[in-house]
Amino acid sequence: MWYPSLLVSADEAGEREVDNMHHFMEYVFEPRYKEIKETINPPPSKPGFKKIKSCGLTLAEAANLLMRRTPEDATEEEKLTWVKYARDVREHAASLYQAAREQNHSKVVATYRQTIGKCNACHQQFADGKYQLSP
Ligand code: HEC
């Protein structure tokens, strides 16, 4: 790990939301999704894998931020579900990042599909079933 002892919490560090959820999705998540989708087939060469690598890492880290942004009106149970979807996106996007590092196309495709599956699962529950993204 990069941080063997994490001395401050995100609150103590002054982490804050810069804009609302809609714009977070539209300008952080959506462009990464679209870029992967455009690049993934046919199997890319090195620059293509590099693009996917960048998008995978960005999505994984953005999912870390997403975890803390539970909807205000959510019940405790819904908040736990929200966090779980965000964590699932982080894990699959992290695997996508690793697969792109290895330039392993079949693994890239599999982990990309898993990632989108979790995006959609959260949208199903928390965005009234809208935004069902096709991988
Ligand atoms: C933990 C829940 C959650 C996860 C995980 C999640 N989203 Fe979202 N997403 C939302 C919510 C809530 C909205 C609706 C926001 C609104 O309009 O208020 C949304 C909306 C969107 C939209 C529509 C934005 C627009 O401009 O209309 C896109 C595109 C999107 N998400 C992409 C993604 C992608 C890609 C992923 C996965 C890599 C993802 N989301 C994962 C909660 C989530």
C-alpha cells in the first residue's frame, strides 16, 4: 500500500463534493465508459490498451469517491447497498485496469462487462431503472 498509516479521515482532510451526482456521472463516469466502449473492439494495439488502462484506473478511483456519496434520503439499508455497488464497480474496474496492463483482451472484455453490470445494478435501484448501459 502507498499509505502504511492513514492519519486523517476523508472528512479531516477536507474532502468535499465539487458538483452534484448527475454531473459526477456525466463528466467523470460517462466519458470513461464511452472511451472504453469505442476502444475495446477489435482488440486494440498498445495505445488502445493504454487508454483502457487509464479509464479503468480512473473509474476504480472514482468509485472510491462514489462510496461516500450516498443519497440523502436513503435508509441505512439502502446506504449499505449503495456502498456495495460502488465497491463492486471499484473491484471490477481495478481488474479491468490490471487486464489492460497485461494487454489481455479476453480478460479486458470480461472485466469491462462485469463493471458495466454493476453500474447498471446501481442505476436499476437508485436511478429509477434509467441509464441501463450497453457494454
Ligand atoms: C452507487 C451507485 C452508482 C454506480 C455504482 C454508478 N452510478 Fe451512474 N448514476 C447513479 C445515479 C444515482 C444516477 C442518476 C443521477 C441523477 O441524474 O441524479 C446515475 C446516472 C448515470 C448516467 C446518466 C448521466 C446523464 O448525463 O444523464 C450515466 C451515463 C452513468 N450514471 C454512468 C455510470 C457508469 C459508466 C458507471 C459504472 C462505471 C456508473 N454510472 C456507476 C448512480 C450510480
